[in-house]
Amino acid sequence: MQDIPAFQLKFIRQEEHLLLPTITSIRVVQHYYDVLFQYAITPEKEEKIKSFISLMEAHIKSKPQAPFSMPLSKLEFLLDEGLQELKLLNWMQLPASLFEVITDDNDEEEMEKILQLLESIISFNRQGDSNVILVYPKGLTKY
């Protein structure tokens, strides 16, 4: 058994997210692009859709243990019609919670040990290389 360093979880906030359906392939993500492209009425919105699709593809290719989701606030560019379209494609709206993992030492190796432990207990996604994790509600099917 690994020696897990001491740590704390500090609650930051809860956000409303849209969650990608659990059975999704890159081919399905490309279909999302086709569906959502109709809402790209400006070059700025088109770039946001491309960025959104890229994030989804990167997530799926990483073979994650936790789902992919985006805060509703970051999807406002789709307007109500685009958000409704995602919901019709089985995306779920749910609350997700942000926590900061606090350790005595900011050693990446120790953080990996902590994240491995947390992964066996809760469903979460790390936010980039930061100490912030996005935790999903109990009862979601693990990937």
C-alpha cells in the first residue's frame, strides 16, 4: 500500500453543468459538431464551438474514469436552442462541485498519490495541472 500524504479538501463552489452522455465516441462528438454548428452565427461562436468539441475529444481520448462536463455559464454562447439540443441528445444537467486539494508540499508525485486515492472513492476530473478537482454527484455511473 502506498504512503498517502496528508491532505485536505477545501470546498470552493458548486456549478450547474451539462454532462456528456456516458456512451460517447469520437464519431458521436463529430456529430455534435455538425448539430451545434447551426448555432455558430458569428466567427466568435464558431471558435467557441470548435474549442468545446476539442475539449470533448481530448477528454474521450484520455480514457477517463470520470465524465466530461461543462459549466452552463461557459455554454451560454449556444443560447437556449443549442442547450436544448444537447439535452435532447441525452446530456444531463447536474450540479458539480469544485474542491481544492490542499497538501503540505506541492510535490506533483505526492499529488498523484492523493488523486489515485480520491479516484477510488469519488468521481472527479482534475482541472488542468492545478490542485482543483471537479467532483460529480453520487450515483453517476463510473466510466
